[in-house]
Amino acid sequence: MKIKLIAILLMATGCASNEPTSIQSPSVISNTMSIIASASEAAPNGVLGEYQLNIKAAGTQRGVVFLNTELDYRDQRCVTVTLSPSISAQLASKYGQSPQAFFINKSIMVKGQAKRQKIDFYSKGKRTDKYYYQTHILVKDLSQIEVIVDKAYTQTT
């Protein structure tokens, strides 16, 4: 009996996949805490879906643009949309200004994989043993992102 149980457990865990998990319902997810919780539960995999996000802040590092749902990108409630330099250039051409300026105070629809990312802390140029997690959605194609409402929300803080 014990051998059968062990065999069943091994078979069940052997079927695990590193593919992104799909969201069960076809609906759009707009609650950032739900997005973060889903990505955390699926880690190290991501969760495919359609996400409606209100962009409050943006930043750039090494040519990569980050669109954030919170003013502080380290806020645990923040979901970050990551734009590669080539996508940023295409968006700048499309909208006539940088994505960092254009997307602020807009509600967007993003299709893609929400994935938990480990962010290390550095001190004096060296990585420390401290870290935190962010939830990112990587945009690889212009068809993944669209503005649905300009100034779509009011801040209630």
C-alpha cells in the first residue's frame, strides 16, 4: 500500500510543468492584489491573463521602461508593466511621446503573463542577502497593451 501511494505521488509531481498557468475565467482582472496573489501562487511560473491597470508612475533603467500601478514601485500592492527598449520606441512613435510620460494617469489593458520577480537589494555595489518580490507583466508586442481610458480613475488615499 505504501509503495502504491509513493508511486501515485511521484507520478502526480512528475507531471508538474514550468509553463505559465492560465487564469480560469475569461474575464479581465483589475484588482492588483488578486493579480499579485495569483502570480505568487503560480511562482515560479506566471499567470496568463488580461489585466486592466491604472498607471500612476513610471521609471526607466538601462532602457527598460516600467509602468507602475503605485507611486512607489516597491509598494507591495504595485503591479509593474515592463516595456523593452524596442517596444518603448514603438510606443513613443505611436503616441508622439515617451511611454513614461504618455501612460501616466491612464487606464490600460495588458494581455500577458503576470509573474513574480525577485528583486535583490545592493549595498556599495554588491548584492546583499536581502530581497523582495515584485509582480511584472512583460510586454513583447504592441498588441498586448492598449489605453482604454485617459484619466480613468481618481486617487482615493
